[in-house]
Amino acid sequence: MELLRERLIECGWKDEMKALCRAFIKKKGRSNVTVDDLVHVITPKGRASVPDSVKAELLQRIRAFLVQASV
């Protein structure tokens, strides 16, 4: 999880998600937005915008771990 967090910060994903949240809150009004609203709107965009390079690196590390653990 720490590796994922680091990679997402490095590629600017975290800042992008923060900006999307702020834009949504500004559009709807601070008092009209719940955490559930944010999660519902931002989650699909967040998942879709994770760079392929980050996904590939994590998949490679998971596979290597599984191979090593099965020995």
C-alpha cells in the first residue's frame, strides 16, 4: 500500500483527485456535499486515471511476491 501511495503521489494522481474534489464541492456548495457524494463521483474517475505504469509495476511486484511465497 505504501508503494502505491508513493507512486500515485509521484505521478500527480493525488493532486488531480484533490482538484476534482474541490471542483465538485465548489460546484455543489460546501454545505450540500457529503463524503458519500464525493466517493460516488470521484471513485470511477480515480480508478480510471491510475497510470498504466503504476498498475503494471504493482502487478509485477504482486506476482513476484506470490512466486516467492509459494517456494
